[in-house]
Amino acid sequence: MDIVILLSRIVFSALFISSGVNHITQRQAMAGYATHKGVPQAMIATLVSGAMILAGGIMVLLGVWADLGSLLIAAFCFPTAVLMHAFWKETDAQAKAMEMVQFSKDSALGGAALMLFGFFAYAGHDLGLTLTGPLFSLG
């Protein structure tokens, strides 16, 4: 089971690590898009959110306070869904459908991150292949 959990952590965290790197290295373009979507202080928001998901992804990947890393990812996903993919504001049917898909994806990833948080905070000490145990304890 430890191998399955490790492989799952690798697949899950890869998305957030690569996206975090993109937020930082492509910050001008990302901040421009955030500005277009009405995010206040878009450059700061881009850099902070990039750092959050990069750190969270690395923490989940390595199993270093993976519960905290999962919370960082969830704290990114839910506001991103609402602020960046507000499908209810779109009038064009194709744009509305695209934003609804992105909203659903971010919401589902946020839910998965919260589930990981609970999983690590409850059973973290019993999980193998992590560098540390959980920071929080639900068990």
C-alpha cells in the first residue's frame, strides 16, 4: 500500500509543482490573466499562490508535513475556482462551458487536497515512505 500512496502523491503533486514553477517563471503573463479576471494585486497574488502550490506540492511529494502541504493546495484551489473561473459571469456559451470545466476541476482538486489532509492528519504516522509525520493530528 505504501507504494500506491507514494505513486499517487507523485501524480497529484506533479501538477502543483509544475504550476507553481510556471506562476513564478511566467509571472508577467499569469498576473496579466489574473488582472483580466479582476484579481486585486494580481502580481502579488500570482507570486504568493505560486509559492503556495509549489511548497504544497513538494511537501506532498516528499511526505514532509504532507498534511500542511495538502492544506496549502486546498487554500489555492477553492479561491482560484471562484475568482478565476466564475462561469456564472460568462454570457458566451462556449466560454461559460470552458469556465465551468475549470471551476469543477479546481473544486475537485481542492476536495482531493482536503481529503489528503484528513488522510495524512489521521493516519500519517502509520504511512510509510514519508520523510516526516503529520504536523496536525486528527486521530
